[in-house]
Amino acid sequence: MKPVSSHELVGARIVGELPSADMVDLWVRISSAIVKYGFVIEYRDLEPPRTGIFDGLRITIDPDVGFEMQCFLLLHLFGHSVQWVAPSLAHTLGELQNTEDRLRFLQVLHRYEFEAAGFGMQLMHEQGVTRLDQWYSDFVETDWRYVERFYQTDKIPPWTDCIVTGCPLIEPAPIPALRHRQVEVRFAF
């Protein structure tokens, strides 16, 4: 079998191995779009284990986080920001905040995480970034495994133990109308 030339490889990238040029292009496109959607992006030293926070008005990322993770966090926290400031989605947040049963909470949290992921994918596509769908989908599933293990064990697992590849692609979700307002600070870890 003839090997595929490197210039012919497109699309799939392993979490943790996105080429620098792809990361820079992604960052430039999505950061510009997020600002145009009305959110402020800032860097600030965050108390560990926080890697990023959002409050409905701004998305903050810890500069000590690796650049690939920053790209994912920006997409991820954009998706969550949409969930908290879109009036049409307000009714979906109650169960997330008020579910006591751990199994039910994990089901609600899964739906919440993957809905946010759909908004992140939509943002990428709106900016013409379509070659990184597999990378983003794998990152979303990796992040879900990380969060799920935390809630199952009450311990933060090693990120590398959660990395998966070849996951089903996240479907883009239309970004609803937003009404920016301050919400309780939420964070990624």
C-alpha cells in the first residue's frame, strides 16, 4: 500500500497533537467571532484547578494552559456562555442546577455539555473552519470522560487517561439570539 503524502492528510487530528498553524488559524477565527457575538475574552491567572471561567459577559482563560487546550476552552466556554444568556434556553438550566440524584445529574450534565459543544461546532463552521470537526469532537468526548470521572470519583483524573479518538462527530447547533447579562461565574477545570 502506498503511504499517503503528508500534504494530503486533512481533518482528523489527535487530541494533544493539533499542528501549530491549525491552532493559530482556529484561535484567530474563533476569538474574532466570539468578540463579535458580544463576549469579552481575557487572560487571567486562575486558582487551580480552574482553566477557564465565564460569567455571561466574558470568557476568561488561564494563560498557563497549553495553547491547544486554550482553543478548545474558548469554543467550549463560548458554548456554555450561549446556554446561559440565550433567553430561549433559560428553561433548560433548572434541572442542571437542581438535580440531587447523581445518576440523573450525570445524564443532565451530559446533555448540557454536548449542547454547548454543538454551539462551539457551529461557531467553527460559521468561521469556515471545517477540517477540524474530528479533532473538536474527540476533544469534546475526552472532556466529557474527564468530567464524568470527576463526578463519579470526586477526584480529578489525569487528562491523558481520558483521551479518546474516532468519536462520532458533534452536530453543529444554530446559535440562538443572545441577551448578554452577568450570571454566576462558572468554570472549567
